[in-house]
Amino acid sequence: MALNRMSQLCHDITRLWLQLKMRTDDILQKEDGPLCAAEIGSELQKQFAILPGGRGMNGSPIIVLPEFPAFGEVGEEEVQNVLRYLTSIPSATASGLGFILIVDRRLDRWAAVRATLLRIAGLFPGNLHLVLVLRPATLFQRALSDFLFKFNKDEFKMKVVMLSSVTELHAYIDPGQLTTDLGGTQDYHHESWISHRTAIEAFALMVKTTAQTLQAFGTELAETELPNDDEATTNLLHTHTQKKDKMTEDLQVALSQGKQLLAYINEPLDTDPEYSMTQDEMENLATIQRLLGQLDETEAAFDDFWERHSTKLEQCLQLRHFEKHFREVRGQLDTTLERLSGFSEVSISPAHAEYILRELSSHEGKACDLLDLALSLASEGDRLIENCHYAEDSIRPKCGELRGVCEEISSTLRSKKSLLLRALELHQALEKASRWCEDGIFLVANQPVDRCQSQDGAEAALQELERYLDTASLHTLSDRSTICCQFEAVLNPQLLDQIDKVFQKQTSVRETFEKRRVSLKKLAAKQTRPVQPVAPRPEVKSPLSSPSQERKERRHSADSLLCRKVESQLANGNTRHASLSEEEENLAVLRRHVMNELLETERAYVEELLCVLEGYAAEMDNPAMAHLIPITLHSKKDILFGNMPEIYQFHKRYSASCRSFFFFFHFWFVFRHFFVVFLSFLSRTFLKDLEAFTDCPELVGRCFLERMKDLQIYEAYCQNKPRSEILWRQCSDCAFFQECQKKLEHKLGLDSYLLKPVQRITKYQLLLKELLKYSKGCDGCEDLQEALSSILGILKAVNDSMHLIAITGYEGNLSELGRLLMQGSFSVWTEHKKGHAKVKDLARFKPMQRHLFLHEKALLFCKRREENGEGYEKAPSYSFKHSLSMSAVGITENAKGDNKKFEIWCNSREEVFIVQAPTPEIKTLWVNEIRKVLTQQLKACRDASQQKSFDSVSPSPTSNNTSIPLSPFRSSNQKNQKKQEERKAESSLASDFNSCSSPKHKGWSKASLSVDSVDASEENDGYSSGEDPMNSDTEDEVARKLAPGKYTVVADCEKAGPQELSVKSGDVVQLIREGEEGQWFVKNLRSSNEGWVAAANLLSLISESKSSQSLSSSDGSVSGNLSTSSSCSETYTSFSDIKP
């Protein structure tokens, strides 16, 4: 049917297009004249030939050549154009009769008459019927013309009649057809005639142009193919409508102009009813009327054609909209059906069933809205079919498909909801029975022993048991087969196992009650030794295990202790609650409150993360929402949301299969430790880990410690937060976010949810503080304290990183500097050493305000700059000024006697930074942290030095026979060496560390050290004094002495210049002379080549001068550092121990 409708529509459009083309072709053919008045206006203005509109006796058109003395001077082309134009004006019928040409030459001479006749004979374009010549009026010219005309008559080749006066002319032409200057009555005005002709021809040209445009537009419409998407169809319909409106406007203009011209031609008749039109005027009137009629017909044909064409486009647009909405709705229906199919019809617990029901109800509300939308779309399709849409065969199946899927979703919802309600009913029955059993066990366990010693007490206890047994019918399950029959639709192996366990528990409880009844009856009947009640062994839950072996052992030990305590209480007949004091019970209640708050907020937090990721982040990849996303947001989802997906994966709930698995093994109390370890690998999520500590909140610190490394993912989120907020402010008002918020029914915008992770990591430390306050003296108190410290450390790292990303101007990679340890603002002064004197930077009387960033490998000096803006844009920025490598610095703890100042120096105090902290406490923290960094680097340097010395140095026979100490300290004073090795390692921090870091020095200024300098340095305590004088000139002279001998290369060195020597590790070289910048000129004893090498790569093998002890390097020696007043006291290790 749709095909027939489409074929009929196409047939109608084709028929109407042919009609329109026929109308326009008719106009184009009839109005295709050779010339127009506008083209030869100047020639017509000369008036050497006119067409007054008269007719001869036989109806031939009359053309008059009035008196024009300069006719001979008019060019032939002009004459030909005018004559051709004048002959084209009369109708074809009149032109076929031939033209009558009246030549008025009464005031001219015969020569002019003859020339005129000859030009006419040669140039007249039409059928010339008769030429009437009014000959010259003078006597001589008349006689001459009569005489000469007889001899030249044959020369003209046309019928020529010589007339002497207008009276003779009237014999040939009716005076009513002649103008007044020829004795006629016709009122002719040449200017008006030209104006009429110009207007008529302009109108004809307008009609022709309009017809051409209509024909081209009609061709375009007829050849247009229907687009395949709604946007292209909308654009095409809009474009065609605009063109159609323009065409309609042009038609109306042409019709209006034609009507005005028609009124202008009829104006003489309107003013004078007796006025008689000339034949030409009547033809002009007929032409205008004909053109107007053709325009009316063309407009009607075009309107019919456009109506059909626009109907086709509108139906195409309706179809494209319907198909687009169908794809969107069908995709949402499939997604909804898939989600509903993912809902389990059974559950593992009442809470699980209620949770699934809540989720199902939530999805049901959204599904109902979607179903309404789908059914509305199907109704819209029905309306299109009723309105005779050409695509009925395509629309009808889609409507049926929508209704079928809607029915399937509705049926699935009803089925799953019914099954879940049945499962919840079963769970509640099982839970009710289980609770009755547990309460019964506790009832038996809590009956006081002393009360049962007397007969009355035994009877009271017996009655209490019997009353409780009377309630069994209201709370317990009656028959297993009946239960299985009632809930057959929702039963699975797990539920069947739960039912069996509940019936086993009921049987066990009844047996216990029966035994107690027998005992109590005996006591009531006869006093015997009282039977001490035994409380049931409560379940002890264990938190999830940690991958760390040490933490697993500690937790296992705690769990074993807890089990032993429970067993001891069972043996004594007391429960855990009975042994707690009132104060302890209150603290336990408070801990449970805090734990409940932790779990509830954690669950809500996980749901909010999922809501944001599904409702916003996932929608950014939805093609249906792409048109709402601004350009500034394209490909920036990672910036806006940061690593929120990673955070959600860390926190989210474990799957339903894991829940079922956990419930199945829940009663395997004996194997709980093995199962918890297994489950932790199966599904490690933070929420699940926390839920494992529901019954023992004081131990939840273990969970935080085990997952502390994972919690560091919040650092990346907080570092990205400024970029996210800036991006949010740029596009927060876009339609995409508003649409997502509307779908989610959120009262708050996305920015409030993007702040949730920052708020959550801060919330943890508050909850841990509360738990720690209520857990003093508990088993997990230390874990809580450690967890709190770790969380505070993460918050500090987050805060530090927020400052770190604000550093500008640093050309290197900040990540290469190692972990950021501390940051803060200080007042800083600088000192520089020039020669042997200290030069203080006196240009600044006031200290420089610097923000210091302490990394593992470097210390950065920055200048704080306040920014203007809102939110994160208002945060300060830091301009990089200077950096110090931690491998080349030393510290002096106290400077200038100020307990808030300390010194940081490098290159043997050639550059000293005096740093003043805001408080002594902050100074102490920084000094301790720097000490830790330097100590760690020193230890690493020593270990590397020992390993490299062991691998690189190959002892020769000479070295084996001759004991050559590698350090002047060991050779000079073994007693001092032993004494100083016993001092603390921290007192040698700066000197040893500078030794292993090898800062560059020129020449041999610190290549050796005398015994006196060693003894002097022994008196120096701590890291540095900062006030001692520099080395004396005598010491420098001693240091510059060469120690020529043989050396072993300890590191490969490639040739970098023409004068440098390429050496390999293990080569033996001979020292020739010392150079600048720590370079020695040596000879390679293996290859006999000579050249420059770095002294830092050489190790002393054989010394030829024992009076001058030397180190292996000029830029990293121990003595070089000890020769300054800022050296530490313990610097007596050999070079092989510290030089890698």
C-alpha cells in the first residue's frame, strides 16, 4: 500500500511538473524578440523613423520617415537596427501583409530623396508593400524629381509612388491612420511611444526571467532525492521553502507590474470613452493581457507542484523523526530489558532482597516513563499511517515492535517483582525462625545459675522456657516440604541449604530446650547439684586478610585470642555481654554508632559515584546526547571526572555471585580464615572490607592499613580537581548537564558530586578519630592510631601536591625529583664565598620570602604569588627561583644563635642559605626531615661504593705486598679512626654525603689533609657551625701537592674531545700532570695512549710519595669536605667505602 501511495505521489508530482514546464516554455518562445527599445534607445530618440500605429487600406502597418535633414549622416547599422526593431513590433499577421513606408522629403532635395530610397531598398528587413514619397515642394526640385524619377525608377526595385502633397497621400492612406504632420488626425507622441515600448518589453523580460527561474527550480525539485536523516531533511525542506517563497515573491512582483502596465495602456480609454486605440496599442494591450494570463496559469501550476513536493518532504521529515526516535527509544528499551534481565529473582538475605527490590522499584519508575514514551511513539506512527503517509510499510512494523518490547518489559517487571517478593517473604520467615532460635539459645544461656539452685527458681526457669516454647508456632517453620512447595519458584541450592540449616537449628534448639526442661524438672522435683547453664558459642567474625604476611599473622593472633576468650567465657557459663562493665558497654555502643555511620555513608558514597559515572560520564559517549555537548567539552571527560572510575572500582560493592558464595560458606566457622583469604582475592573492594568489621569496629583500623596504598588514588583526583573545576565553570550552563541532571532528578548540579571524593577522604580521618576516642585500651587501638596517621599523611600529601602543581617556571620534570616530603614558607638570606672570604648579600637588608619544596632529590626555592579569581583560580602560584640537589647539600641545625634559623649549604659552603622558619617547631621538623633524606642517601651511597669497589678494583702484586691506605685518616691516626667510628652516623651526615655526591672542585685544593686538620675536625660537633673560619693558606698549599703514581680506572669514560683519553674500567694509568676542573693528564699503561681524564674516575693503586697522602678524587674526597669548617665530625671512612 505504501508503495502505491509513493508511486501515486511521484506520478502527481511528475504530471504537475510537465504542466509547469509547458507554461514556462510558451512564455519563453513567444517573448524571444531580436531587439528591444532599451538596447537602441539613442537611435529611436533621433526619430528618423517611427511606427505611429496606423494601417493601410489593406491593413498593412505604416512606417513613417519624417523630415530628417541629417538622414544621410546616420550610419547604416543604426538605420538597419531601427527598421528591424520597428518591423518586429506588429503581429505576424500584419507583418505578412507587407509594410507601407511613407517618406516625407518636402523640404529636401532630389538627391536626398534618391539616397533615401536607395538606402531603404538595401536595408529594409521586412516585406515592403508600398513606398509613398512626398517629393520636394520647391518648383525646381519638383520638376527635377519628376524628370529624374522617370529615368531612375527601375533602380529602386520597389514600388515607389511620388506624391506632390498630403492630399494625394490621403488617396492612399486614410487620414485617421496618419499623424497630424501628415494631415491626419492621429495624436502621436514619440517620447510616450518609446516609454510604452520600454515598459512593455521590460515586463516581457521579467516574465521571461521568472519563467526561466521557475523552470530551473522546478527541475531542481523534481530531481531532488530524499535524504536519509532528519537533519538533512529539515535543511532541505527549509532551503526549498525559502526558494519557493522567493519565487512566489517574484511572481507577485511580475503580476503587479503587469497590472500597472495594463492600467497605463488603458488610461486614455478611462479618461475619454470616445478614444479609439490604434492597432499597435490594441496589440500591446493584448500582449500584456496574454502575459498576465500566462503568469496566472504558471503560478497556479507551480503552487500545485509545490504542494505535492512539500508534502513529500514533510512526510519524509516525519519519517526521519520517527525513525530517529524509534532508534533512541528502542536502544533504551533494550538497555532497560538487559538491566532487568540482570536482576536476580532470588537473593541471599533479606537485606539483599530488599536492596534488589529497591533497585528494581527505582528502575521500574524509569522504565514506566520509557514505556509511556515508547507507546506514545507507536501512537504517533499510527497517526502517520492514518494521514496516508507513503512509508506505511516501514512504520507499521516498527509500531508493532515497540508495543511488543513494552509488553515484554512489563511482563519481566511483574515477574521479577513477584519472585523477589516471594523470596523476601521466605528470607523473612527464615530470619524470623533463626532469630527465634538465637533468642532461645541466649535465653537458656542467660538463666542465672544461682536462681536454679532453689526449687522455686527452677520452676520459674522451667515456666520461662515453656512460655518461650509456646511462641514457636508463630516464629518457626512448620514443615520443610510445605515450605519448598510454597516457594518452589524462587528456590535455589543456596536457599535450600539455608532452609536445611534453619530446620537443623530449630531441631537443635528444641533438643537443647528439652534437655534443659528435663534438668529443671529434676531440680524442681528434688534439689540436686545445680546445673550451670552454657551459653551458645557466638560467631566471631574476622576481617578480610591483608596481603602483608606480618599483618596476617597479627590478625590471626588477635582472632585466636578472641576465640580463646569466647571459649573461656563458654566454659565459665558467661557471655561476652555479661562480662562487660556498664562503661565498656557504653563505649561499645558508641563504636557501633560510628561504624554504622561509616558503613552507611560509604554505601551512599558508592551509589553517588555510580550515579555520576552512569548519569554523566557514560552519557558523554551517548550519540543521542552528542549534539548537547559543547565543543569545549569534547575529549575532556578524563579532565572533568579525573580518576573517579578508578575510585569507584576501589569502593564499589561486590557482585551478587560473591555475596552468594560468601553466604554459602558463612556457617563454615572452622574454616573462616581460609575462606576470608580466598574471598579477599575473589572480590577485593573497600566497602566489602569495611562490612567485614561490622561486629568489631575497634579492629577496622586494620582494613584502612591494608588498603592504605589503594587510598592514595585520591591524590591524583585532588591534583586534577583544579582543572576539573575550571572546565566545569566554562560549560556548566550547557544543555547537556541540565538534561543529565533532569534525568537523574538531582537537586544539586554535577559540581556538588565532583566534590564528593574530596569530602570523603577528609571524612575518613574524622570517623577514625571518633573510633579512636571510644577504643582506648582495645585490641585494635594501635591499628586505629596508625590508620589515622596514615590518612592524615595522605591528606598532607594531597595538600602538598596541590601546591606542587602551582609551580611555574621550572624547566625540568618535577616527577624526577622524587616524592614531595615537605613544603612551607620561610624567610631566606644568602651568603657566597669568594676566595677565602665570605661575602654576604648585603643588597638585601630584608630577607627574601621563599616557599620551599623538599623532595627526595632536590630542594626548590620558589616565590609565592597571589592570584585573583574564584575557586581554584584564586589559589596562589609559585615562581621557581632556585634549586639545590640533595646530593650536594649540608645543613647546620643552629645559625646565628636563633632557634628558628638553620643553614643549608653546598659546595663546601661556597653558597649558604640561611633559612628562618615561622616557629622553632617547624624548623625542627624540617631539619629532621632533611637529616633523614641525607642519611638515606648516604647509606645508599656507601652500599653502592662498597659494591663498586669490590667489583672494580683488581689488586696487583705490588698492592698486596705494600699496604697503602686509601685514606689519610687511617694512615695518620688509627686511634682517632677507631674513636670516631663509634660516634653516631648522623653526626657525619653532611661530610660523608658530600663525599659520595662528588661536587666539582678545581684542582687539588682539597685533595689531601694533614693530621692536624683531622684532629681539629674532631672537635667539631654536629652538622656544621657555620661560624668557624675557612681553611688556612698552608692547608691549601699542602692540598695542592701532587701525588704522582699509578691509578686504576673505576668507570668507563668515552672520548669526548681530541685531547681526551678513552679508558675502560680496570685500566691502569700513570699520572703525568694535573689540570684544571678536576682533569688529570695520564698515560694508559695498557695502550700507551696519553690524554685527559676526570680524576673522579681514578682510584689510587701505587703511591710514589708516601709523605704526601692523597685521595682518589679531587671532587668527592672526604678530606675535601673535612677541610672546611662546616664539615661534620665523623668523616673517617675510607674512600672505598664512600666513593662509588
